[in-house]
Amino acid sequence: MLIGDYYREKVMSLPRKDRKKFEIPLHSGVTRIENEIFGWKLYYLILGRKSEEFIECRTEEEARYLKIFMELEAREIYIPKDEKLIAEILPKLEYLKKQTDDLLNEYLSALMQRKYREQLRFMVYKEVMGEND
């Protein structure tokens, strides 16, 4: 099963009132998730800069959920409003992402030029999200 298929099955099938739209900012990489005094934050590097920004998250699971889609270079996604549902679907999302990355890294290691590695990674992530229709 592809990540996009699982996402559509578990999140996009929810009624609109049970999910919220999230626009993912342009970034050049997710750096870390941290638990701070007032909640969880997902830090990332701003595209074209060396400065960091963060997204405030309700829970660690929500931060991990967003991190997956940021790494997949999605532009916008939906997040279930129910925190229990996020926690329920997160392990499989992380498993599918790891499976994709492991397989992809086998092929990427054969490419010497960074430009081609990045292009292949982008094309594969687009495919597993089902965006090549």
C-alpha cells in the first residue's frame, strides 16, 4: 500500500467537519520536533535561508504526522481533528514512509550527482502520494 492510498482511505474519507486543511510552508528540511513549555513544536528551515521557523502542534503525534508530509514535500494536507485518530493511523504512516525511504535510498546511492538524487526523490514522493495523475 502506498502512503497516498492510506492517507486517502483514513483521512480524506472523513467528513469535512472532522478534518482541517493545513498548508505546508516552503521549507528546505525538517529539523526537529521539540516539547516545549506551551506544547509541541515542529521546527524546519525556511527555504533559501538559514533561519528556522516552527509550527505549533497540539500533540507529539500531530507533529510527527506533519513531519511525514513535510518530508514527502506535500504542499497541503488534511489533519484529522480527532487526536486519537491521528495516534491510531500514525504508526502505519511512519511504517509506509520508512519502507519508501529504505527502498528509495537503495537506488539513490547509485546516483552520484545530488541534483539527480533530489529529482528522483521528488518524483518518487509525488508518485507514492498519488499526485502523478
